[in-house]
Amino acid sequence: MKTAISLPDALYADAEKTAKDLGIPRSQLFARALEEFISHHRRERITERLDMVYGATAESGTELLAPANLEALRELTRHDTW
């Protein structure tokens, strides 16, 4: 698929130099850069979702420490040295 984009002159010059240094066409450099950018943000979204899941679990888990449960935990760990 062909597309047209606008880039700042300095970024275009850097892309030209990088493509030349790598020995690849400029369009391939742009395609690789876009793939990497999308992959990075996809992983970021997965991490955010996992944080939400485990964060919600941790928050709801604190409700399990009702006073009776907390007292039982204290009794079980009374002789621990930590």
C-alpha cells in the first residue's frame, strides 16, 4: 500500500541516513519503525490490562482481612522472627 506522509525536515534527513546506513529502502525503514511502534504500544496495553486485573484483585483481597481473619493471622505468625 502506498501512502503519503509529512515529516519534519530533520526527521526525514535522519531517516534517509539511517536507511542508507542499514542498506535498506526508506519505505522499508518506515514500515519497520511503524511495526515496532505498534508492537510496543500493544505490549503496553497488555501490561495496563494486567495491572488493572491484579490491582483489582489486590484491592478486593484486603476486604478478606476482616478483624477475625486478621487476628487469626496474627496468632499464626506470632512466633515468626520476621
